[in-house]
Amino acid sequence: MAIEKRDLAVVEGRGQIIPFAPTADQIEVLKATIARDCTDDELKLFLMACQRTALDPFVRQIYAIKRAGKMTIQTGIDGFRLIAARSHLYRGQDGPYWCGEDGAWRDVWLKHGHPFAARVGVYVEGFPAPLYAVATWEEYAVYKEAGKLEFMWAKMPALMLGKCAEALALRRALPQELSGLYTDDEMGQARDAPTGPASAAPRPAARQSAPDSPGVPTDPEGITTWGQLFAACLRDFRLTRSDCLKELGGGTQQDYAGVPFASLYAQIGAGRAEPGG
């Protein structure tokens, strides 16, 4: 594929900006590894993201992930912090804080068991108060199988949830720099989703017979939380959390506050469920 020099990324070296100008062989390596299975247009889009964020894909600061036939550009939380520091707008953070079922915020989590939510505020130039974001356990915790947490979420639950809240807050505070980027911690729930085209994913014969989501209502009218909505859509439509929001037209969960979950479920699943399912 032909990539113009102006499309190439730049990375920050020791006090200077070094152009990222890969050879044809390096582009093939990039496509075969970090941007695996991406089309030429997706690879070009990825390289443009590298340019905008000034992150280097060859040292794993940024990478492209294909899920359900769609590319997601991801980085680690350190990548978000680096982008924030380079923005010249970032003025530090407040938190993270954690709360249990009682809703009382604490600056250290010492209780047995996982926190129920984490909160982080980000200070940016031009705002008199920090911009806060909240990540809930129900929406972000990653389970390998029913009732069994992924290793890091089981070992360091407060740290993992805090990183999700920090990523949400940084993206809210710095939309120009971080729009379209997600951390691997935020996307953890999508790691085991089908990787082929959505149309090729196997479908359950009927929603009521799906046995793989214990505790998630089979009747959409019984859905009362975002976590249940995303779990039901993954079970019934093979859609990840980010895919669900795309089906709703983009934005964040806050943009749909007050809309009945049954209505959101119906909009997401329009044309995807099996007849009579």
C-alpha cells in the first residue's frame, strides 16, 4: 500500500520529534503483528492515530485490535497518561477514589472483596473544577467464565477498576487528543468476543434458552443496569459493549440516561435476533 509521508506517525525522542517513517518491509511487519488482519485503509487510519497521539506502535505504546470485523485502536493507561502530559492542557488528577455498596467514597480500598465503583477527576486548563468519571464494577470487571474473574481483576480489583475510571476521565477531559482511543483495561470484556464478522457468529436459537449468562434477565423488561444490558447483548447478539454503543449511534452511557433499558436493548438488537427468539 502507498502511504504518504504526511500520514506517518511521529514519536518523541530525547528532546526532539523524530519522524516515524517505516520502510515497506516495516509496514508489512506492522500489518502482520500489531495491526494484524487490518485492511490497507484500516492500517492507514491506525498510522494516522499514531501521528495524532505521537505514540510508537513498534514499542507497543499503541496497537490495533480486530474484533467482530471492526478495528479498535487501543493503548495502555500509560499511553493515555503520556498523551495527557504532552497536551499542555493537563493539570493533574484527583483520586482515584473507591466506594462499596454504601456509596461512600474512600481514597484507599482496604475492604475484603472488590469495590463497587471507582472515580477519578482530571484537571485541565480552562476548567475551574476537575472533570470526573465513574467506572462501576458491574460494567468493567472481566470474567474468564461464569463467576471466575480474570487473573489481574481477581488479584488487584481496586487497581484495575481505578485504571478504567482514569481512562474515562482522561478521555472526557481531553477529547481532541483521546477520541477514538481506548485502553486495554476498558476493553477487557471484549477480549473473548468472536473475532470474525458479526454475521458469521453463531446465534442462539432463542434468547430464553441461552444458558451462558447466569443472573442476566432473559426478558428485556427485566434489565435494570448497564451491566445487564451489555451482558444480554453479548449473549443474544454477540455484540461487545463498544459495539452496543455504536449501534445506539455513538456517545457514552450518560447520553442515554433515562431511556428504558428494554428500549435500548430493542434498538441494539434490531434485525439481529433470530425470528421468534
